[in-house]
Amino acid sequence: MTSRANHHLDTYLLRVLHTLLVEKSVSRTAIKLGQSQPTISNTLKRLRELTGDAILVRGKTGMVPTERGEELLALAKQGLDVFEKIGAPIAAFAPGSTARVFHIGTPDYLNVLLIPSIIEQVRRRAPGASLMVHALDAGLDYANALEAGRLDLVIGNWPDPPEHLHLSQLFEDEVVCMMHRDHPVAKKGLTLKYYVEMPHLAPTPYIEGHRSSIDAALAEQGLKRNIQVAIPYFALVPHVLAKSDLIFTTGRQFANQFIEDWPVSVFPLPFEMPKMRFYMLWHARSHVAPDVVWLRRLISEVAVGLGMAAA
């Protein structure tokens, strides 16, 4: 007898096994599967060798399953269901009925610009979903978190994102300077000389080893800012500028929020620099996942609706 170890169960054998146990007849199985009766008889022989059981035996009114055969019927059905699910198209995502928990990593800069509108749209379109916003900081390995599925996507603006991650540009923002409206330099006019010499307020780096786009642009000119205070929260910026002689470099959309209610003024950057480019990053593991694709589209639509999207 051929060794059972030389046989491998495939989808054809599984389908024949299931049909034989349902029909309890070699001839009816052959007709249903469009095969010849000798072919099904030979397949039954192979299945018996593989399982070490007769599977079907003769009874008074025809073939009947053995005890093992009855167990195999349930297993065969489960196996066929699994194969069908594997080969089935990816199910469409239904935001209105999902209870999915989404995880986004963002810099604190976006907390008052983009995130509230993203939350608004998620609540409107997917009321049963949850959205967890994770602050990017030096202690978070965002690339590993994306690969492991702990984060669905990250929004960032550092100059050198990892090449192995997917990227979609989200919006651009002009770089400007903020300082107290009564600062002496505000009255004289902000020059590059003043800019380099002045004490700067800056955000605490949120990605370890990554230099900000501002410092990268200065370094190309052989210049460096005099950063004397670093803070982890952008919400503190107007409070600090209102009580100090510091200058803060940021995006215009962030700066414009504080002109009316705080004693701060906004000035053009005194040197040429490209606009800050913000983008979404995600791992290949979720590139075609319908739920994450939906979230990425939602965020892009929100940026467009806010007038933030890049041309």
C-alpha cells in the first residue's frame, strides 16, 4: 500500500470528499462534479489511503459514512469554507456599521489644525468607530509601530521619511516667524542677521535623529538657530511668546490662529525656504486594506476641505 505520507490533501480532494459524504454515492458524486465514475472511485481510494479510514461503507440501502466519515464531513465543509474565504475578493468597508479602532500618529502641531476636523468626519461617517491619536515623540518608533499594526498611519513633515513606507502628500504650509508684537526686532524688521542671533523657541524633536526642515534649510547656508527653549506642546507657544523675547518659526496656518487673541505678530521668514510639506505614511501591510484606505481618503478630503491641501 502507498504510504499515507506521500499523499497531500488539496482542494480537489477536499471537494470530492465533501460531495461523497453528502451524496453517499460515487455515481451521484461523479455527475455533480462532472467527473467520470472511475475517476471518483480512484479518488475515493486515495482518500481512504490518506485518512486510513473507509469513509463510506455499504449499508442496506446504499453507502453510509463511517464514524470517522461523519467527522470528516464537518471538517471538509470547514476546509472548503476557508478556501473560499481565502480566494474571495476583499470585502468592502462599511464605515456606517464598523466598530474598528483606528490609530494615527501625529505631531502636536496638528492638534489644533487638522485633528479636530478628522475627528468630526470620523464621528459623522463612522459613528461606531474609535479613533486613537498618538503623539509622535522621540520614544515612539513609528516605523516599527506601522509594521506591527499598532499604528494605521502617521502624519509627518520631516525631510527624510523612510523609503520603505508608502507616502501621500497631504498639504503644504508657508514657513513664518512669530514673536511678541512689542519685541524690538518686530519694530526694526526681521533680518537674517537678527534671526540667527535671536533666542529661539522650538518644539522638542518628536522623531529621534531627525532634523527639522527649518534647521536643514539653515544648515545648507552654513547657519544655525540659537535655540534656547524647547517645549513639547504647541499649545504653549502663544503663552511663552506673550511673556518672553523668544522667536518661534512655524507654519502660517498655525501662526494665524493666534494673531487676534494674543499679543503676537507674524513675520515672513528672512531667508528662502520651501514650504513645509506634510504627508501621510503607512506600511505595505495595510496598503490595500479597505478600512485604512477609507481613513486615508477621509484625511485627504478633510485637508482639501480646510483649504490645506497642496496644489
